[in-house]
Amino acid sequence: MPVTAPLNPAATVPGPPAAAHRPVDVDNRATYISFGLAYVLGHGSAAVSQGDAPLLDLPGWLPMTLLGAGLAVGTVQATVAALRAQRAATEPDDVLSGRLLGAAWVTGFAALYLAITGLASTLNLPDVQSLLWPTGSGFVVGLLYIAEGAQRRNLLHYGLGTWLALTSTAALLLGTPGLYWVLTVAGGGAYAVATLAEHRSLSSPAGRPGTRGVA
């Protein structure tokens, strides 16, 4: 008669399911505030100083300077946030994703600069830069947010990127100064809402950096 080995209860009883791997969380508030101020101050000053009946008489260089300064600070903040997520990551795939997302910010704006400068030079339309920089920067930032939101499983980041990409390109249909009003209200308002939502999420025990599952 064949002898059967006794069953090992430990081998047959399934253990608790392994915790699903989630991307490392980062705090996006500094990035949202920087870009939000760029939209409100840069696009807002252009909205009130351009058109047939401007509300204020501002130097022509001021709106682009405010916008450029805000975008530069926001890009640095976004790159730092991506690198922070990379340093905190433990999975090789997350480390690589963090590096690529950080580099994508520099690549995206470098490509935008080349595209706008090339179009203005080729078409001999230097004034086109005042239209393409505000809308193009919003489009690039929106696409980068969509990529980051998808990789980090962050619906707030993804939704903000979708809104920015759509409103920034749709604003081109209005011309000046209408497009600046759209960017100021729709873009600046979206960043304000996103900052408040991010603060509320991070203030909860489950949403603090290191405990939240999404960035």
C-alpha cells in the first residue's frame, strides 16, 4: 500500500496577499503654486494691457518676463519633484521612470523653444511668439502632467494636465486679448484648485508623503 506524505497546513493555507506596488508619492504644491503665479501674473498682465481698449498701460516686456520667470521656477520645482520621487523609489522601474520624467521637462521646453523660434524666423512673423509661447507652454506642461499622472496613478495630476492641454490650445481660437483671459482664469484657477486639493490630500494621514500611494 503506497504511503502518502501528510499534508502541510502551512503549505496549503494561502497567506495574505502581497501589497500591490504603488509609485512613490511627491508633494506637487510648490510646482502648482509656481505655475499658477506664472499664469495669473504673466497672462493676467497681458490680458489687462493688450487689445483695443487696454485696462492698464504696462511695458510690453513685462508679461513675457513674468511668465518666463514663473515657468522657469515651476520647471525647476517639477524636475526636483521628479528627482525626489526617483530617490525615494525602491523599484528599478520607478527609478528609471523618475529620471525620464525629470529629463522630459527640460526636453519639452527646449523643443518648444526651437519650434517657436523656428516658426517665427521661417515665416518672418516675430509677433507669433507672443501667441505661441503662452499657449505652447500650457500645452507642453499639460502633456507632461498627463504622462506623470499616468505613471504615478495620480488622477489630480492627470486631470490638471488634461485641462491645461485642452484650454491652452483652445485659447488660440480667440486671438488677443481673449486668449490671455482664458489662460489667466482657466489656467490660474485650475492651479489654485489643484493646490488646495493637493494640500487637503497631503494633510490627511493616508495622504502624507511616504504613505500615500500616488504622487
